[in-house]
Amino acid sequence: MERALVNGIWQLKFDMMQAAALGAIMYYFGVWLRSKIPALVRYSIPAPAVGGLTVAVVTAILQYNGIVSFAFDGALQTVFMICFFCTVGMNASYKLVLRGGLMVVAFWGVSSVVSVLQNAVGIAAAKGFGLNPLMGIIGGSVPMIGGLGTAGAFGALFEDEYGIAGALSAGIACATFGMVAGSILGGPVGEWIIKIHKIATPNRVHAPSPAYAAQNEDAVLEEVGEFAQGDASREREDDEDEHKVSGPHLMKNLSWILVAAGFGSAVSYYLKKAGITLPPYLGAMIVAIVLRNVGDKTELFAIDSKCIGMIGDITLGLYITMAINSLQLWQLANLALPLIVMMIAQIVLIVIIAYFLVFKLFGGNYDSTVMAGGLIGFGLGATPNALVCMQAITAKYGPSEKAFFVVPIVGAFLVDISNATVIALMSGFFR
């Protein structure tokens, strides 16, 4: 660990291996804190956010008081980020989309509209406060429907390429807020819809335990986990219990991810040469989508969704923890009020869309009510938030198989593809 005097303050420099080691340590510190603070689990605050924010707060206090500052080498963070988004692309199987039919396509369309509207609202708020419109996108679909992963990727891009100071910190802060809001709002909105419209529900007797949703979250996530991972191998459900992930399995699928990342870097290079600046993961994700669907179509090779999901969990955990570790929270001091206004506006927007574009257009019935709650969950947070919101409704009123099929498919990978496209196109107008 190097030490240097910068602007009159001693700065500790973490190289890429030390930064990765700190990321791993703080990830498990976050896991430990989640085990001790039930509210963190109840509101789906992930371990990387818990552990990473601990470092970010401590480093901000130390720097603010002129004691010491920190610098983190982000080379491995970028590698983990690209590998994670490759796993998203490799879960984007056309077979799974076709299995969901028009309902999946329609819900994906609504989610894409959400991305556009979230950015429009954020841009309007940013302009109202005299900020760069790109900061409105950082308070729009980047952290909202995109979540922590997209906030880290585009936040870094906006800072490094477009010179938007505080973009990464603002994006992570908004994404963390969205995680909490997304978990809290989906259930109550669904309850409100059921009561005012007197929706017919599978259960007529409402007697759940007050802690039911929190206690059963893990079971629900396990039940629909293959959809949340974009698992395209459901046609072999009978054999799934016998499927064991081995070293060779992981190595083969990691190799596909590295191939996608390698060729994807070439795609990103030529796009940038053509004047199209995008986050480094987009080229890799495009190649990963192509590889997955070529394999599915030709059957020349197979990509194992279970292995891909495991690699995705690992790389996302490390990437997000490292990104949050390096946040410069003091940059948010002048952005506090604009970000609060943006977040309030995003909450109002997602509730309106959930009611008019999901509940109304998807049948005005119980399934569409649960789907509306799910949209609020991942429209403000991520797919696990959507599952928690839907479980809060179904634990009281009964199951909705359609909602638990459609929402995770769209939230797990389809919306990431369309949202990245929307962000890239809309940000291009304001660079």
C-alpha cells in the first residue's frame, strides 16, 4: 500500500489486488451485518451496499477532517463489472422469452417506457435546479430501473468520459434509496388496488403472520430463482435436482464469459472509434447475447444457466462492493436537495405507471395487481425487491403464477438490455 502527500493530506493508495481484497472483506462484513439487522433483509438492501457504504462513510469522514484520504485502483472492478454483464447477456435466451409469450413482451415494453419516462423526469428536475441534464439521467433510469449495477457502470462513465462530478456517488445513493423504497411501496400499492377495485383474489381469508413476508423471503427467492437468473433450461426440470455444478462446468462457462468479454472489448473499441461512447460492458453483453442464442439455436454448444448465475452472483458482489468502497460521498453535499426531489418524482411516476399501464392494461385483475407491485419493486430497485413486493401481496391474498413468471424474466435480464439502450440514446443528446 503506497502513501503520498496530496493537497496537504496523506493519501493511501490501494493497488488492484488490495482493492479487490478490501472488496471481498467488506462484502462479508455486509453479509454479517444483514444477519444482525433484520431490517436490511426486509428491505432487500444487498450485502455489497451495506459493506461498501461502511467504507465510503468512514473514508469520507477521515478526508473531511483532513486526517487521511484514500485512492482505489479500479482495474479489477472493471473486469468484474464486464463479467457480470456478460452473465446477464448469457441468460437472455430467446427460448425463455418465447415461453412467456406476448405477456412477457408486453411487460418488457412497459418496462422500456418506464426507462424513458424516468429519464425524462430526472432531466426535467436537473434542469430545474440548473444542473447538467446528464445528472437527471443519473437520477433517472440509471439507478432506478437499472439498480446498483447499472448505477456503478454509468456513474463511472459519466464521471470519467463526460466530466460529471459526483455522478457515481449520486447514482449509488439513488440506487440504495430505490432498494428501500421499492421494497416498501409495492405491497401497499397492491393492497390499495385490491381494496378500491374489490379485486377477486384466490384467498378470501386474510390471516397472515405479521412477519410472514420477511421470514419467507428466502423461500420465495428460491422458488422463482431460476426465472430471476433467466434460466432457459426449465424444460428439464425433472433432472434439475441431479444437476451438480462442478469445477469443469464452471470452467467451461467462465471461458464463454471471457470469450464474450474479449470479443466485446473489440466491439466497444470500434463503437468508440465511430464516435459512440458506451460503458465498457455493453459490447461484451451484446456478444454474450449472440453467443447464448447461437448455442440455443444450433445446439453446437450449451451454456449452463446455473453456472452462469453463480458466476454472476460472485462478480456482481465484488464489483458493487468495490464501486461503493471508492465513493466520494462529500461530492453529494450540493446535490442533496435535487436528488431528493428526483427520488420523490420517481416514486410518484412509478406508482402512476404501475396503476395505469400495468394494472389497467394487463386486465385489471389479481394477476395484473401483483405484476403492478412487482414493477414498483424492480422499477425502483431490483428483481429481488420485485419478488418481495409480490410475496407481500400473495402471502395475504393467494398465489399468482403468471406474475411470478413474467416479472422475474423481464426484471432479471430483458429490462437491462432495453434500459442500457435507452440510457445510451438519451444521454447522447446532452453530451
